[in-house]
Amino acid sequence: MSLRAVKQIIEPKPTIEGAGVKLQRAFGFGKTKEFDPFLLLDDFRNDNPNDYAAGFPWHPHRGIETITYVLAGSVEHGDSLGNKGKMTAGDVQWMTAGSGILHQEMPKGDSRGRMHGFQLWANLPASLKMTDPRYQDIPSSAVPEVTDDDGTRVRVICGEFWGKRGPVEGVAADPSYVDVSVAPDRRKRLKIETTRNAFAYVFAGSGTFRDASDPHAVLTESAVNPNASPKYDARNHSLVLFDRGDEIAVQAGEEGIRFLLVSGKPIEEPVAWYGPIVMNTQEELRQAMTELQSGAFIKHR
């Protein structure tokens, strides 16, 4: 077994999208090679309705797949093909934009005003850029959860993990997408296929993914006070990008750690990108923009 080294730990950037939604962008718009086949990850957790209530009014998508995972609150969505729905806590929506749709997403907080969730963008290969749009709406009850003997819990959204298969099927990037919770002070190893690019996004607790098999190398002690509590290098709102290998190791902190673990097979194709439209060439991108302006953007009804 070869342990994946940590290439980089990234702190997300505050970003405003849609009609004024404040969110945290973990990566996107430029870091295509090291995250291939993934393009973007947005963390839209927010406890202030004024920061998200305006939502994401009608906007186009082409050439990508979007994966929305809701933790709290709800998201009502609709599109130009007549699809409508509402996502609530624990639900997943996987949308294949393909040749193009117009789409809107309107968030609403729970009884405490919380709107928590994530949206991940996956690229489509050139052969599927202009495929028919489709949806996979997955209720929370359909997402399998498995608990290991040491208390580690995993919700399997897509791919196969610990003998369970996620309900999202037929995605071009063939991703693995799981929600992992490791108990306080536990050390855990998780397998990932060697050929895949992989990252973890921490959204609760803290821990480290650096040399986690060695208890003496796990923590970074405070240089100011040697008796201070140990500091972990991955905490809430930390994205950990991994190098190649066939497993990762994580050491959970005293509050435990919860993170998304995502991996996929690289497409290794050129990317021409403008907002929610992602093609392979600038010519294709210009054609998409022309069609959007002329009313010829929607290919399938």
C-alpha cells in the first residue's frame, strides 16, 4: 500500500454568486489539471438568510455535470425543460447539463435560518459535451450509510465504498463521492484507486492527513507555548489535495472530523471555460455564447 502525500492544503475564498449569494469557493476557474475531472467546489453553508435568500436565478449550463448535496435547509430548482423539484437535508441532485439548459436554484433556510450544502462541478469529455440533459434526484433515504467497527461513518453518494454503492449512476467522470465522519482521536486509512485524482474537503471538526500513521508526526505543536493544545492542519473549510497513491490516512482531532472525500478519473482534455459553460475549444465556447444570445442554446426539449 502507498500512502497519498498531501500536495496542498487550500483555504476557500469568499465569493458572491447568483443574485448575491455569499459562499466559500474551495477551488475553481483555473485549477483544472490538478483536480481533473472536477472543475469547481462551492461551500454554500450560511446561517444568515440575507446572505443567500436571493438565490441563483435563471442561468445557463453546458458541457458539465453539477452535483448538489444539501445538509440543512432546502433548495427549490427548475429548468427550461420543465423539470422542477425541491432538495432538503441529506438529499443529492446530480444534473447533467450536456448540450445545454437554463436552470435556477432558490435556497431557503431551516427553522434556525441555516442553509448548508455543497455544489461540485464535474467536466464532461468532448464526446459527451452535447449529450441530452438529465437529472438524478436522490432523497436522503436512498443514500446508503455504513459504520465501521471503530465508529467511522460513511455516506456513499456515488461510486462503491466499503461494499456499498451510491445511488448516483452513469456519471461520465466515474467519480467516488463519500461523506466521511471519523470519531475523536481516531486514526483511519481509506482506499482510493491509484489512477484517480483525489481531494478531501473538511467541514466539521479537525485533523491531519499528513503522515497520519505516525502519532508523533500528526500534530504541529505551538511554537509559542509548548504546553498549548496541539494544532491540526486541516479544519473546517480546509481542502486537502492529494498526490497519487492507493490510500489516504487521517488522524481525527479531539472533536472528530467530517469531510467529503472525492476522486475521479482524469479526462485530460483541453478546457475552454466561461462561467457555467465549459467546452474544449475557444471556438466551441464562442458558438455557445452566440447560441445563448440568439435563442438557439437549448437543443433538447
